[in-house]
Amino acid sequence: MQSILIVVPAYNEEKNIPLLYGELKKVFAPLRDSYAFEILFINDGSCDNTLGEIEKLAEIDEHVKYLDFSRNFGKEVASTAGLNNCQADACLMIDSDLQHPVELIPQFLEKWQAGAEVVVGIRKKNKSDSILKRVGSTFFYFVINRISDVRIVPNATDFRLLDKKVVEEFNRFSETNRMTRALIDWLGFRRDYLYFEANDRVNGTASYSFWKLFGLAMNSFVSLSLMPLKLAGYLGAVITLIAGVSGFYILLGKYFLHLPLASTFSDSENLAILILFLVGIMLTSIGLISFYVANIHTEVIRRPMYVTRKRKL
């Protein structure tokens, strides 16, 4: 009998935890003869009674395990913690808000049994997403797939199944700032896809704000590509060329050839435009470099990605 670990990151989901557990048990029931299931909840520093609800389930069901973080470390770290503690033949990650269709789990298992080592859930649409989030998501995938060596499938979710060998290789990653699904894509392995429409959130609100998503996108750009850093150098070279040609044109046209357009610029205007232009480029370049320096700083100090207050494994 093969073992399956269900990893469930949770942040302020006290009302959804019992509902998700009930749905999972319904799915597990007809599969008991072929698979041994365990559920690992990761309480990501919740402010409500999420931990209490998880502990109630752990008391009545020995197959329910949990990790309780000392504070909120973020969903990417919570997912990583689940994979770090996986000893099963396969691991399936699912959100705790019931937006991922639990009834698709048997199809994930079928694709895994057919030879896929990574089965990825692709969201076809989510009615709760705002226009800003949809536009931002489209822009993110457009950029990341042009600057990165790793192909990131648009609208891929954390709802995915990983074979044990994939989990073992994933656990070798050491970087702190991470986008879990992008690192899994970097690993490669044989993969298959399941397309689904996200359910409406039953209780609570989404924990990923616009700024959290923006931070995740920036971390992904920095960790998966050197292009932004190189862009600063390329931009400097282009600006130097443009500024040089423009300055030469003004100098030659104003003082030697007396061209009408060049003569309209005063010396102070020329200098002000040039300074503002170059200062903007310098600040842009410094900003890009600072993301990499910050990322290097985070990795060099080697702090643990998460701290647990209590656990049941």
C-alpha cells in the first residue's frame, strides 16, 4: 500500500479546517484499500483558533499531524515545511480555503500512477480575482517566462502532487526567499496537468494581499533570473550612447552648424535634462542591484526558514 501525505498550509482558517477535513475524508474513503493517507496541517502563526481546530482533529484521528509556527512565516515557507517533513511515497499540497477542488485528488493519483512525477493543478479561472490581480498575474508570467531559464506555466497553482524523488530533490534547496512552485518547475521531472475552476472561498478572506503578491513576484524575478541585474548594465550602456549622441548633436548643431532645433536649448536646460535623466537611470540601477544585495544578505546570514512552537508528527 502506498502512502500519501496531504500538506495543508493554514493561516486564520479556523472555520475552514473542519470543512476541509470532512471533504478529504470523503475522498479518502473509497481509496483506503490502495493508499494510506495522512494530513499534515501547517499552522502559519494564525491569530484565530486555527491551531485549536487542528488539535481537535489530531485528538480524534491519528492520521492528522501538524506543525505550529512560532509566528507567520508565509505560505511559501509553510509549504516548504510540509515537504521537509514528508516521508510518504507522494505528497499532495492543497490550500485550506476549499478553493482547490478536493474531489480531483483521485485524478492526481491516477496521473501519478501513470508515470507523472509532478502533477500540477492549473486554474482555468477564479471568479473572486479582481481585475488588478488578473492583469498583474498576466504581466508576471509574461515577464518571468522571458527573463528566466525556467518555464513557468501560467495560472499554475500550489495544488499539486509530487513523487517522493521530487520531494527529496526539493528538500536540497537552501534559499530562503522562494516561490515553491517555481522551484519545483526548475527541478524538471516528468509532469502532467489537471485543469480546474477554483471554488468560491467559503469563509474568511484571502491572506495574500497585493503587496505580498508583489513581493513574491520580485523574489521570483531575483531568484530565477539574473536579467534584472544585467538590465541595469544594459540600460546604462544604452543611456550613455543616447546621452552621448544627443550631447554631440546639441554641441555641434548649436555652436557650429547653427541648427534651429539645437539652438532652442539653453545651456542650463541641457544640463538639467541630462542630470535628471542620468539620476533616474542611476536610481533605477541601484534599485535593481539592491534586490540582489538584499537576497544575498538573507542567504548569507543563514537564519532558519521557520521556527515551530509545537508539533505532532
